[in-house]
Amino acid sequence: MFQGGFSWQKLRKIYAHNISGLQNSVDGAESGVSSPSLFTATISQMVTEIIGPKEAGLKKPTIPEGKTRHLCDVYGSLSSEDKATFLRVISRQFGTDHDEVLKAAEGLPQAKEKSEAALLKAEERLQAALVPRYHDLFVQIGRLEGGVKHLVDMRADTLDLLSTVKDNAELRSFSSCLREMLSHWFSAGLLHLQRITWESSCDILQKISEYEAVHPMKNWSDLKRRVGPYRRCFIFTHSTMPREPMVVLHTALTNQISDNIQTIVSTPILDDEDVEDINTAIFYSITSTQKGLQGVELGNYLIKRVVRELQAEFPKMTQFSSLSPIPGFRDWLVGEINKVLSSTESSSSEDSGVDGPSSTPPALLTSAELQKVAEIAGKDDVLPLVTLKKLLQTNQWMGAESMVETLKDPLMRLCARYLYLEKRRGYAVNPVANFHLRNGAVLWRLNWQADTNPRGISQSCGIMVNYRYFLGDTMRNSQRYMEEQHIEASQQVIDLAQAAGGVDSPAGKSNL
């Protein structure tokens, strides 16, 4: 492809002359950089010199570390657009060779007739053919100091790229291969559990504050409160990224299962803990900090490790529960209102969505509830559901105590329906619910006005949920959820979901 020895500075030179999207430029033409096609060819050549040509088969070349390091440095200097080109080239040109796979598979029957040894050898060839060539590139990068972090960031870039394209099987395979490799490197046994306190290093404390995504911190006093008395903050780190939290878990130490987040994040800082008064751990925030580790199980292992740590520190601790947000509930509810309104338009009946025929969407509010909403809002000339939709989207319903009281029952039962009944591929549609249910937790209690911050109102109309961990049942609950899509729930949740419609009487009994 290139005559003579390959220059490892060529890609840097190409990028420097094509900094804005790899377009032709006068400088590029003068230096022999004529088009993005040369950029693509250079990427291909650089990767080939690291992993070897396709013809090398199982014989891998011995690669000087400097070449791999140069490739990582070049990739890190690229713009987002050029990184996308880089990832497309590697995923397309260095994936699985389908012809080699078919050829290896065709040899299996003949090898089986010869001997066991011949069959094992043929299977080895097939296994090797199934491994994409960029797998070897990942291995080489992973051996570098800081290489694992580079791969984590590269996968984050890949996920960003995938979110902008409709369908790209090659990129998805690339991402999946990288995820599987990272899953091995970040297995539970290789992660280090670390408690964070106010005495921890400043850079770690700064990252804890910056990474907090569930309940953002306003200032250093907020941070000090969350790592101080009656609070525990734990992180997972990895030997290849020692000062980089992988996942962060914030826990409140209480004597009861909390039903309001403000009592946790806004409590004044106390001086000492009364160990005798602590019997409950509330997991109120868990954040995965590395987008590139999406799909790699980390949070569930962290909760299990933290439970063991807390049991050792507090022998009287018997209750473990989350106090979780319900992201997506309000958007889902607005979508359901739109379905009912669409049905109303198609049937030319203003009663659809209240108590209509079976062909219409399930009722959201009763006739009396809708009438009350219209009366309080003073919008008798507008469909009550249209009024409700606007109130929800603007959070204006929180401004009138009478409206808050009117909407309490319908919003609580609709939230139960959303968490308990709404599914995607058989599993809970809400991602936080799916996480805790996969871990074996119980959908235990819905809490009204549990998060009255603007963000909490916008996400879930202020409702929060406790997922409770009964330690003796978590394995069974997890297995039933994963294999049977069964959600273990309390009677409160089931009764609310049943009131919203969709739960038959035989299934409406809790096992708790």
C-alpha cells in the first residue's frame, strides 16, 4: 500500500492538514495529502502493522509497544468526526472474515470422521476464524499503561456514534466485542472496594461530586454531608484506572426505610453516629461513571459488597432498601394521555379515556377525577385530559394544594402500573426498576411527594420508590425475574396497579 518503510507520523500529518473533517486543502495537496481516502488507507496500514496481515493467521507478529502507543496518541488527538471515521474503518476492515468462517465450518464433518484430534484441531481453526481481527488490536492496546482506559473511552465514542446511525451491524459487533473484553477485565474479583470519606484525596472527592448524576451536589458542604456521619460512600476502582471511580454508591444509615429524599440530602451535618440507632441502609444514589462500560455489570456487585461491609460494621443492621427515582414516568404518562386523546379524536367522543369501550386505551383517570381537575384549573372549555397534560408538562399542578391532593391517587396508581405492568421484551420498561429487580430486590413501596425538587417533579411527578432487598430471597427473586419475568412486589404496589387496571385477582396477591 505504501512504498518503503511506513511513517508513523503520517497520520498525524494528514490530520494536521485536514483538521476540519478531513476535507481537501491547499496545504494537504502540497504535502501529498490529497483526500480522506488516504487518511482511511493510513489507518488501515497502521492497524495492520500492529496486528499483522490477514494471511498471518494464528501467527501473530511481535509488535514494538511504541507503534501501539502512537496509534492511541493519534486517535486521542482526532476530532469527534474523525474518530467516527477511524472507528468505521476498523470495524469494517478488521472484523470477522466470513469466508474463513465458512471454510473452517465446512471442514468439521470431514475432521470428525478422521479422529478426535482432527476434530479438535478443526474446531480450534473455527474458533480462531470467528474472532474478529480488531480483537488483537484491543489486546495490544490493553497491554499499554493507560490502555484499558483508552479502550473504555473508545467504546464510549462507539456508543455515541451508534446513537447517531440507524443501523450499522459492523459497529455493533465492534462494540459488543469490546464490551465482552471489558467485562472480563472488570469482573467483580478484579475490582477494589473503597470507602470515601472527607479525608479522602481531593481529586477523588472532586470526581465523586462531578459524577453524581442522581442527586447533583450544589457545593462542598453537600459533598461533606454525603460522606460524613450517618452516610457511607463506596466506589469500585480498578488496578488499571486506580484513581478513577468506576461506579459510586451513596448510602444513608437510618433506623427506618426512608420515604423522602430531602430528609437524606438536606439533613444538617451531625458530629457523631449512634451505632445503636442504626439498623437500616438506604441506597439512595448509584452512578456508573464510565459510559464505555455500559452493559458491563458493576452496580449489582457493588451493592452486594457494600451490604457485607455494612453488616460487619453494624451487626444490628437488618433492613436494606433503595430510595430510587423513577426516570421516564412523566414522559410515559404524557404518551398515554396522547394515545387517549388520539383515540378521542378518531371516535369523536370526549368520553374516551374515562370509561370507554374495550377498544380504547385503558382509562387513566375516572370521570370524577377529570371533572375535579377541570374545576380546579378553571378550564371548563377544554378537554380535561388536555388540561392535565399541560399541567404535567409545565409542573404547574404543584402550585395548587388542591390539585396536588386531587392527583395523588391517580398518579400513584398510574405509577404502579408503569413500574409493575409496563414491559419491554418481558422485563420492566423502567431502567432503574430493571436494575434492582435483576438484583433480586422487591418492588416494595411507592412514596408520594418524595422528591419535590424540579428535577424530581419533571421526571416522576415527585414520586419515588423503595426497592427492598430481603437478603435471603434475592437469589430466588432474581432468578424468577430473569427466567419468568416475574416481579416480586408488595401488596401496596399490586393494589395500586390493580386499581389502574390490568391485574387479575389471582395474580393480585403479594408473596410478602
